[in-house]
Amino acid sequence: MQEQHNHHEDHRSHSHEHHHEHMIADFKKRFYVSLVLAVPIILLSDMIQSFFNYNLSFAGDNWVELVLASLIFFYGGWPFLTGAIDELKQKSPGMMTLIGFAITVAYVYSAATVLGLEGHDLFWELATLIAIMLLGHWVEMKSVSKASDSMESLVELMPQEATKIDQAGNTEIVHVSELQKGDHVLIKPGEKIPADGMVIDGKSSIDESMLTGESIPVEKQVKDETIGGSINTSGSLTIEVSKTSEEGYLSQVVQLVKEAQESKSKTQMFSDRAAKLLFYVAVSAGIITFVVWIALGYGLEEAMTRMVTVLVISCPHALGLAIPLVVARSTYLSAQNGLFIRNRASFEDARKIDTVVFDKTGTLTKGEFAVTDIVPNGNISENKLLQKAASIESQSEHPIAAGIMTSAKKQNIDLKQPETFDSITGAGIKAKLEDTWYLAVSPGYMDKNNLSYDKDAFDKLSEAGKTVIFVLEGEQYIGMIALADQVKDSSKEAVRRLHELGIEAQMLTGDNQTVANGVAKEIGIDHVIAEVLPDQKADQIKQLQANKKRTAMTGDGINDSPALATADLGVAVGAGTDVAMETADVVLVNSNPVDVVSIMELSRLTYRKMIQNLWWAAGYNIIAIPLAAGILAPWGIVMDPAVGAVLMSLSTIIVAFNARLLKSKRS
């Protein structure tokens, strides 16, 4: 049943994409046909002939114009006519209604002049208007489609086939869609990983750059997770599938982008209302213009020309494009930079954020211990002390042990294999190396057994928020090693750039106050709230909001989910967690705090572009409608409908070009 549902969803998605592609091709075809038909109409126009001082006329030429104009009106104008009917059915007249109304008035009036009505036809104005409108819509649809296409190309990263291993150890090539949770898959060097999973055998470097932007291949070994679509660069791996292709990371990313593009922003809804209002303004202005010109004693032809010009020039094409093009562009840029927007309204409001609250572990820090200080006692060297400690810890899986082991490996220190290994409950571990017992123990063990050590050095390290272990040879103290959760290099830059934007940086953590203060001091955090339980984090955010702070919460999306949901802007670091997907407004692919700054910057730039486009689109109409109505006619300045169409299209091109100028600081 689930497979059928997924297949249905997939089919619907593909049919939607196919429909969109078909519409783009349809507008392109209608534009070129209309353009070709418009050429003879323009050449036969009396106005064009008098303007360029040439003569091209023959018996029945006005009937030729009527036939050609009818073809353009019904073929080229068809999308606008049907669009106008749809809008009127929904009682929500807008851009299509205005275009449809303008071309219908121009066509009916022009056809009437051929059939005997006194006046000059508007065929060439009609032909150019329809051609320009088709061009505008075609360009718009292509621009919006480009942003979607860049996301859909993510899907193509997934391989189509996988090498499945059965329970007997035999391999067979299967389609990726056939993989189920728990299946074992072999990935050879150079192959793409077919699904999200966990390594159960082998060791290799994985290139995840297409998915996460991380340029350095990531080392993977047993128990490490893999992302579908990434590339296995060196050794062979066997993975156990943890998520099917529909549930995987890549599918979630594509879904996020689709949701983002479909969710309307506040500014976009405002522009939709403005387009609707403009329809009423334009139609009223057109009718008033017609009445006034008739009342002033001008003929039907002149009054009709003025009215059509008003309707043509006030088509809210630029207004209709002002926001969608900026939205499409900002969605594309954000995705390109690893920022996936789930809630456009919250993203738009990110420009107002004045306080960013960071979770500590895994957000500002790597969540991994590393050796920071080695303090030998007596004749032993730092390297020898580290070797003893790492050899003792080599059998332990504790994070502190992992930190000491990693530091020893980085310094290419050869470790001794312990002959015997045992844990000391609640105090540390001991191991026998070359017939001598060595211990790695806590400060509590030292105090409990009244063993002497350098208390000043210990206090200094402890106050800096570091974890200290003591190394003993037998009962003899030979030195101490301090470790700390490593601060990400990018954390300091993130806080510095937030300060440049005038935004306060705070840290909210369950860790103890001393450790939190040490990390905050190193990074430059303004305020620290430590020793907070996960369920209390949301209350801390509410407290900040009660103090009139516009707050963004940045966390790993697991224990931080209530705080992410409470904040004005919830930012989940690391797009792999399901809870992050559910609660965050923006999900960061890379666990990089600097990306939080990018959200604020892009939000401000996006809003600025939206306002620029709205002002251009609306401001243009404020000036253009009175000109089209003939307000300067007493001074001999009147605007032709075709000039109105050109100006209207020019405003659309400017709006589209301005949207394309939107660039993130990093792109």
C-alpha cells in the first residue's frame, strides 16, 4: 500500500513537472507564432507607414490585417482569455483579467472599424501587446523554473541500481526503489551510495560535497552513517540500509525546497492584493478616461485609443513578478549555500532578529574531546606521558579515551598493547603495560587516596572549563592531561559577524557554568545561560521574547526541538535529524554556525530586493496611468498603446533583472 502511495506521489510529481515544462514550451511557441504574424500587421499599419514615411497598401489590406489579428487574438491571446475567465470565476480579478480585458477591447474595436465603424484600427498595437505579454510570461516561467530545476537535479544524484547482498552472501543488482530497511548493500570504489545507511563492514573515504558542500572527503568506518547520493572514493563498504529512497536525506532536501517554493511569503500575498486592487484602479481609470475624452468632444477612436492605452500600460505584469522572482532566486541561493527554508514567513522576518541563541555542544563545538594541555610530573616527557595515557585508554570507548587516542595518533605516537585492562568504578581505568600497572583516574580518585599533585595547575585548567585526568605509574603520580570539547573554528567568525550586524549572541546549554563560560569567553558570546535542562530551554526563549527580543534559536534539533519551535526563527544544525525537519524554520546542511549569519544577511537582502521591485512595479503605474489617460494631452503629449506596451514590458524586464541581481555574500 505504501509503495502504491509513493508511486502515486512520484507519478503526480512527475506529471506536475511535465505539465510545467509543457506550459513553458506552449508560451514559447505562441510567442514565436504571434511574432511572425505581427510583422505583416505592423508593416501594413497606417501609423507605422506615416512614421517611417513609406506606402504599402492594396485592395483588401484591412481584411488581411483583420484575419492575421484574429489569429493572434485567438491563438496568442488564448492563455490570457482563459486565465481571465478563471480569475472571474474565482471572483479574484487580477493580471490575466486586465490583459484579457485590454486585448478584447482593442480587438473588438479594431474589427468594428473594418466592418464600417468610423475610426482607425488598433491591430498593430494589439499584435505587439500580445507578443510582448507572451514573451514576458515565457521569461517569467523560465526564471521560476530554473530555481526548481536546480533542486530537481539533486534527485539525479541518486544512482539507479545497487548491489544487494543476500543472507547467503550472494550479490545481485537491483533497482534502488526495491531496497528495504535492513538490506545489506555492497558499494565498490567510485560508486554512489544508493541509500542512507550505516557501515557494517569496510573502511573508506566518502565524497559528500554535492550534498553538504564539505569539500574534504569524510572517513567512514563501521557504525558510521552514510548519505544516499554521496560517492565512495576509495575502499569497499557494506552498508545496512536505514532509510529507503523516499525517506532519505536527499528526498527530504528536495521536499523542503518544494515546500519553500510553494509557501507564500507575507510580501508576496501583499503583492497579490496589490495586483487585484490595480485591476479595479485600471478598469476605473480606463472607463473614466473614455468618458472624459468623449465629453471633451473627441471622437470614439481617440477615446477608445486612450482607454486601451490605460488598460495596456496598467497590466500588473511587473507587480505579479516582483515577488515570485525574488522568492525563486533567494530559494535557489539559500539551497546553494546549504540553507533550506521550510517557513518563508519566518525566513523573511529573520531580518528583524536581534538575538541569536546557540546550543553549545555540536553547534558551537564539535562535540568531540581533544587534548589541550599535557602537564608532566618529574622526568617524563609530554610525548611519553601522552603515550602512556593513550595506551591505557586504548581499550576504552569513553569520549575522553577517544580524545586522548586521537591526539596520540595525530602526533604519530606508537601505542603499547595493554597486557591486562580493567575499569575502576566511577574513577577511571587501569592497564598493565610491560609488567607495570598504569592508571588514568579522576580528580576525585586523587583526593580520596590523598595523592599529591600540582593543585594550582589543576585549578587553572579546571577554571577554564577543561576536563582533567591524572596518570599514575603504580601509585606514583606522573602527570595530568587536560581535554576540552573543541570549539569549531567557524564559531568565532559567526559571533563576530553577528556583532557586525548588530545582533547579540547568547549561549544556552545544559553543560556546567564553568565549561560554558570557558567556551563563551573563547568565542566572544555576550551572555551565557548554563545548566539548563532540555525541557527548560523553551522557557528561556519565552523569557527573552517577553523582554521584547526577536529571537533565533540554533540547535541540533533533537533535545532543542521545543526551543526551536518556540523561537521567532528556529534553525536546525545538521539536516539529518527528523526532529529538526519537523520543528525548524530553516535547516542547515552543514553544521556551520556561520550559516546562521548567512540566513540573516540573505533575509535582509531578499526583503530589500522585494521592496525595490514592489516600488518599481507600483511606482511605474502611479506615473504611467495618468500619462496613458492623456493628462499631458493639452501640451501635445499623448501616449500610443504600443508605447504603453513597450514601457509595461520594460518595467517587467527591469523587475526580472533586479531579482537576478540578488546575490548572497558567499555566492
